[in-house]
Amino acid sequence: MKIGRLKNIQIVFSLPVRELRRLLIPPDRFVGSELLRLHRDESHYLRRVLRLRVGDSLAIADGCGQLWQADVVDEHTVRTHPQPCEQVVQPQPTLGLAVSIIRRGFDDVVRMGCELGIDRIQPLRCDRTVPQADHRAERWNTIVREAVEQCERLWKPTVLELNTLNAWLESSSGQKAFGVTRQQNVRPLIDWLDQTAMPQPMTWLIVGPEGGWTSAERDALDKHSVVPIHLGGSILRTSTAAVAGAVELVRWREQQLNS
């Protein structure tokens, strides 16, 4: 029995916009124009990473709640459709993580916080922050961009400038809780959120260095009415505590939105 080979058969699948490969581009780059000139790194990403060719479709998110469908015109240009195909209002309340920078693991805090739905990430330098902890703002913003593209968020979170705990407490707003260990009569984060926290525009969780808070920092936190909470019976690394707290914050907000 001979089995003939079928040649020159092409099957084309039309994917929903949500399933197209994504690129994050700020809205000021293409407002009022359907032709969008790509930067060198974006062009390289489309050709070498996503392996898109002329005529292929992709989705472009602006990081401000809108999604466009676009088509590749050439290796340096895409054409966006005239109107966004999806628009999402930013969830409220806004959720923030203020975390002491650490020697290893802050990249994971930024990436996972973005993927989970955190809106603002505040790197902190605390009294017991290790000297080897790196401040890598450019790296963290790259991680956020890649995470937004990967997890298909339409709102890009903000990584704020590195600040000291005291200076940030003086200048920031919103209700705040901070993680502690080995302290009696402290509620879990989820209980504080459910029983005490009000749906204000901004809610922060503060995670300190692995060496713990100094007495001066505890005084500053108390002065600004920041509430101590715990994240379970285990002693967690800073990066683990930040991610665990992010899960609780996002879950609480979802409950607020669905109630």
C-alpha cells in the first residue's frame, strides 16, 4: 500500500486577541497614529523571540488598561487597529508592597508581585538592610515589562524609587500594615484586611529585612499608626513574605470587588 504525501496545504487558525503574543508599549508612543515604529529591543523581541513575520498579528498593551490588535508591517513597524479591542478599569483599592531590598530574591518579588496583581512596589533601605543588597531600578523595570507581557495584565505596576523607611512613611498615604515575627497578640494579615482595613484608595503591606526591625523603626511605624500583622507561624525570608502577603492582598481585593 502506498501512502501519498499531501503538499502545499496551509491551515490558518484565527486566534482571539487575548491569545496573541503581546508587546507592552507606553500610550504616548502611538496616540493618534496607527503606524508604530518599534525600538530596537522591541524589534528584536518580535523577530528573534516571538518569531513573528510580516503580516502576523500581535496584541499591544499600553499598561493603562487598553489592548490593541496590531499587524507586523516590516521588521521595524507594526500597524495598530484604530480602536482598542479591550479596555479595563484599574481595580480598586490600589495595592502596594513596600519591601526592604535584599541581596538575592528582590527580582522575584518584583516579578511575582506583578503577576499576582500588585500595583505599586516600593523598594526600601532599612537599618538592617544588608550592604550587599543591590539597587537595580533599570533591571526591575525590565522585569515588570516582561511580566506584564507574560501574564497579560492590562495595567502596568509601578516600581518606585528606592527610599528609606522613615522618609517613605513621612511622604506616603494610605492604610498600612507591617510584618512581624515572634510577637504575641498580633493578627494575621487576612484578619486585619477583613476586620479592620477599610476600602481606601491605597493599601500597603510593609516587609522588612531578614534581620528584623530596629527599635527606632518600630517607633517610626507606631508613630504613623502602621499596624503589625503576621503571615503565619513560620519565619519567612523577605522575598517569601512579600509574595505571601501579595496573595492575601489580591485575594482580599477580589472579595471586595465581588461583594
